Amino acid sequence: MQQIIQFFIRNKTNLLYLLLLFIAVIFTIQSHSYHKSKFINSANFITGGVYNSANNVSIYFNLESQNILLQEENARLNSIYHTPNDTIDNSFINDTVYSGVKYKFTPAQVIKNSYSAKNNVLLINRGKRDSMKQDFGVVTPKGILGIVDQTSTKFATVLSILNTNIKISAQLKNSNHFGSLMWNTKSPQIVQLNEISKIAPVKKGDTIVTSGRSVIFPKGIPIGVIKDYRLDSAENFYTIDVKLFNDMTNIEYVYIIENIDKDEINSLLKPNNE
């Protein structure tokens, strides 16, 4: 306490000067509109900068929740996009389903991903409690990812497109020539489209999409572009190397696709397959 008193005694002249200067500035600002407006603008600039910085920090920490909201909105839009216009009912059912929608899109997050094995599997944070079932399609905004295999209460495994145990029906975007999409295990960026007729108009750079000829994926989901192609030994069919749109080494947010009419379609097709 004694040191504080001594500080004020030693610096009384300077402190008195600063006090009088402060009072003079206040009176100047109050009595002159120009100075007052400059002061207010400067204060607003400083406080605005502080609030803006704080808001940017808040936005950064809210990115995950915003991403979830965007996923849910995209799921609704995908449900509408992949449904014929005459079957859409505008009455809202829940987060992702509209009455009459053929395909239901549900957002999910990948929590484990493998891409270096021959039979790669992903783990996602959706399960039976989210109505997930075997043979649901899985895609990203860029293209197809795989097919749901096993489910537990909260999680599901997905057979990646980089898995030798799955085939996906795919076609040339510019024609209806279709074949089976498989992976030869050589590169996580390249898959193979087989059984494309030699009369098909194939050229490098063309887009490959899902054919819609299975009950798993809607027609037109992007897959990749033609990187190379060659005729088989009998020279009847092309084998096409397809460069994937997805970077399979960097997958986080996905959509699970449920074909609402799957059971009805399979019940009609089953007798014909026996």
C-alpha cells in the first residue's frame, strides 16, 4: 500500500496532466459534432472488429453442426430429384422422406475407411435404429461409394467400390450401353467397367454413371470418367478403365440410399429368377 501511495506522489504532475487531458477530450467530443462522429465511428470500428472476430470463432466451432444441417437438406433434395414428378407429395413426413418418393437419402458419416486391401470395407455411424439394411446404396455428393453389408444397432459396414466381392451396374452417360463395374485391385483411383459392346461410342473423358438396372442405385449417379479402354481377346466387348470422381482415400460425409419400392420389385422378379 505504501508503494502505491509513493507512486502517486512521485507521478502526481503527470497523472494530473493525463486527467485534465482526458476531461478536455471529453468536452471537445461533446461540444463538436465532427469530433463526436469520428469518435463514435472509431469506437464502432473497434467493437465491430472484436464482435466479428468472436463471431468467426463461433462459426468455426459450429461448422460440424452446419454440415449436418446441409447434409439433411441435400438428402431431401436428392429424394425429390430421383423421383418422378407425378409421384411427389409435398406433405412433409420427416427429415428425409416425402410420401411417394422412390428413393430415400439419409446422411451419415464415415468413421473408418480402408482402401489398401483387396476387399475394402467402411464403417458408418448409422444402423438398425436408423432403419439401415443390407444392400442399401451408399454415395457421396461426387459419386457412388459402395453397398451396405452388415448392420448393428448404431453402425453399419459398407462394401467399398474397391472390393472384389461387389459388382455394380453402370453405363455410358451418353448412351444406354451398360455393363458390370468391378475393381482389379491395382489402384484405388481406377475401377473397371466390363461387358460394354464394341459398337458402343466409347471415348476417353466420357462420363460413367449408374444404370438404374438394379434396385440399389437410381439411374444417373456419377461414378467417374473413361481413362482408357480396350477390346477383350474375342474383340466383342470393351473393358474400360474408369477414373473415379471420389477420392477413396478421403471420405467423410455420405448418403445412404433406400429404394422404397425394393421389396415390391424383388417380389415380382423373384419368381422369374427361380
